[in-house]
Amino acid sequence: MSAALVRISDLHKSYGITPVLRGVDLEVRQGEVTCVIGPSGSGKSTLLRCVNHLEKINAGEVEVDGELIGYRRRRGRLHELKDRAITRQRAAIGMVSQNFNLFPHLTVLENVIEAPMGVLGLGRAEAVARATELVARVGLAGRESSYPRQLSGGQQQRIAIARALAMEPKLMLFDEPTSALDPELVGEVLAVMADLAEAGMTMVVVTHEMAFARQVADTVVFLDEGRVVESGPPGELLVAPRHARTREFLARVL
Amino acid sequence: MTASTDLAPPPTTRTAPVDTVVPLRRPGRWVSAALVLVVLAAAVRSIVTNDAFQWDVVAEYFTADVVLRGLGTTLWLTVLTLVLGFALGTALAVLRLSGNPVLVGVSWGYVWVFRSVPMLVQLLFWFNIGALYPTLSFGIPFGPDFVSVSSTNLVGPTAAVVIGLTLHEAAYAAEIVRGGVVSVEQGQVEAALALGMGRGRILRRIVLPQAMRSIVPAAGNALIGTLKGTSVVSVLAVQDLLFSVQLIYNRNYLIIPLLLVATVWYVVVTSVLSAAQYYVERYYARGAARALPPTPWQRLKGRLR
């Protein structure tokens, strides 16, 4: 059994006076895929956004690879890090969002090489070589000079995955990666993600695709009202949930 | 179904004959178009045949040295104002969008003041700055001065004009740039943050290029406004296009034809700028549509081929 790459403990987060996360504990081991499921408004996306500090947290802590994310501890208090330090932490954590958010004014190739060149300081030749390989890996070889709007939703999402992978992250976060896609395009994105899991990438996936969770996840976490209700291997949690709330939710989505 | 049609579907699928579609006739359109053309023709005829326009005088002075020098002044004033104004305006927009309430307030206050004061009034203030501050000093605030100069020496008519036009332009530019930045989807910034990009780089590489799509049309408007706005500098006897023709007609009293000289030049420069704007907009539209529409030039070439 390998060590935990992500360790979240007693994470609290509220927007104004509305609590969203009320003490979440979660561990993700190196090389494992964790799928987070739950009803809308349960805090799934917020949880992911806390892992790369797109959201400031109210209490608790998030650790990735043994490093506290977004804060440093001094005399029993958490001090928020400077932008530059947070930026460095984010560079090692890939994120793919529901709306792809490719940069529309840049071509596919430019989208993928932008951060490796600008953030990691890679030379153009090296960045282009890496990008070309990744674009091929997500099945879109030859589309490097297309603009995002010339691609289908599924193709855009695959490029978004390639763009995140170009930073060679140690962890990939997926925030409902297929929710904005037409049903017939969902499969191609999930296939790329399954390949990635196969290759040993550590992944946290917020999803409504139960079939994907069943086949690819090592652990499924059910989140409701800002708390982890239960977690376990998909064979147990999806088949024989222990809690009534989980059963209720699964009955509605399966 | 007529038997002669090449594209006739298989006989089993259709039995009823296909009727021809006749669009609604709109006689009103023809009548109104004809009326407008008649009025237009009458106007053109009167302009061409009315001797008071003195088109021969217009032609004579159109490329006179004084006029061309005035045109040159107008052009460099416009360019300088645009560049400085947008540089300052972008800085103001960044302040306005920063999280710092003091900087936001200062930026807001600047825009409020400089949009409220008419440009001409402002130019007069700058020209008379010596009355407000007889000397300008460089030193530590509330402390000793290092250098001190008389402001009347420093701010002559040209400097007053450049300062006034720039500060005025910056107030509008700040709002144009801010509007453009706000129009870029927040998800773009988040995607860039998630890739580990810093704030400055995100603004330069991701936000501003996309903001340009809404900035360029507004900036083109501002540029044309500035071009014509520079004519107020003639009040301070700065020898721009308008002041140059005024110099001439004050001597020979050919007021109308010389005003026409200036007018035609303003129209020419504005037309060139509009065409340039079209191509700049096209450049920033890349990626916005699946395919860019052809330029008028490409369309013409396509038709001739």
C-alpha cells in the first residue's frame, strides 16, 4: 500500500454565512483514482477547488505530497502563502473543469504550450514536442493548429486534459468533466481518463458517471451537505451502501 | 410532379406536384429608395454646381505646405494622445480592478473628474497652470525640494495640449479597458490560475488579448473622437490642421473653401482609420468564429477570378 498523496483533514469552507464544507476528511493514495459523488450543492466542486487553493479555506488543512496547500503553519496558526508560492503549488496540480475553459484566442498547440513555457520555463522546441505527444495521446494528432471553437465539446475537453498534463502534474483534479457534453461525446473523454488512470496518475474525479466510477475508481466517496457520508471501494459503496442517504442518492441516479 | 426535373425524387415517395415559392412583393421599398436617391442626387448636384463652395480654391490649398504641416501636427497629437492616454487608462483600469479599496477609489475619482470637465476647459486650465502653481518642484512630499522650475516655462501651449488631451483620453480609455477585461469570462482566469500562471501573466497573455475584442471597436471610436477633438487646440494657437487653414483664411477671407480643405482631410484620415480598425478587429477575432469571413478585398478578388 502506497503513501497518501492527498490528505484532507477537518476541512471547513463557507461562502459568507453559508457553510459548504463542514469537516471533510479524505485521503487519496499515490496512483489511485478517487471518485467523489453526491447531490448538487453537496460541496463536491468546492472540495476540489480547495485542493489547488482556488478557494480560501476557513479551517482544517489540505496536504498534497506532504506539503500544506495555500498556507504555512507558524506558532499554531495557518498563514496564507504569497501568490508566488501558491502559483508554484498549483503548477504541480492539474485541473480540468466542466466548461473546458480552453483559451479561445490560442490554437490547440498554443493552449498546451502556454503554461509549460511561461511557468515551467521550458524552451519552445521542448514544449512543442511535449504538446504534440500529448495531443496525440488524447487522440487528436493533426489538430494542433485548430482553434478551440472549431472542435467539438469532447475534443475540447480532451485538449483541456492534454493542457493540464503538459505541466506533468503529480495529481489531476476533474470537476464534472463530462457534464457539459452531449451524451454521445462523453465516452471519448472518459476513455482518455481511464487510460490516464491505467498509466498510474493519481486522480480525484467529481462525477455523475456511475459506470465510470464503478470501472475506474479505487475509492468512491459519497458527499452530502458538506460531509463525507461514506467511502469505500466501488464494489461495496455502489452495490451495498451502508447509509440510507447513500442508498437514496444511488436509487435516484442509477 | 414535372417529369423534366433532374432532381425528381423516386416516384413512390411523392405524388403531389411541388409549388414554386413566391416571396412577398414590397413595392414600398422601391418607392422609398427612389425618393431618397432623388434627394441625394439633388444635394450632390447643388454641392458640385454651387460656386460658393469654390472647389478650385479647395484643390489649390489641399496640399499647401502650411496645411500639410498642420495635418502632421494633428496626426502626431492624435497618436501621442492615444498611446499615452491608453497607457495611463490601462493603468487606471488595473487599479480599478485591484482589490485595494483606496486604489479603486482613486481610479474611480480620476475618471469621475476628467470625464466631467470639458476638454476645452481643461486645456485652458493647463495653459494657465502658472496662475495656480507658479513653480513646479521635485522633492520629498511635505519635505525639502530638489529641483524647482517655473511652470510657465515648462508648460507651453504644446505641452498643455498634450497633457490635457492625454488626461482626458485616459479617463475614457480606463473605462474602455475595464469594460473589455470584465467581459472576459471568469473561467478563463481560473483555468490559467489552475495551470500555475501568475496574475500579471494571466492579464497579459489570457485576459487582455480576449478583452481586445470589445476594446478595439470602442477604442476605434475614441481614436476618431480624439482626431477630431484635437481641433480644439487651435484655441491655444497650436498649429494643427484647423488652425493652419484659419491662418490662411484670416489673410485671404476664403473661409468656406479652406474649412472644406480641413473637412476633407479629417474625412480622409477617419476613413483610413476605420479601414485599419476593420483589420485590427479581424485580427483579434481569430478563434472567435469557426472561420473568419473574407475581407472586402478577398471578396473582390474571389469575384474577379
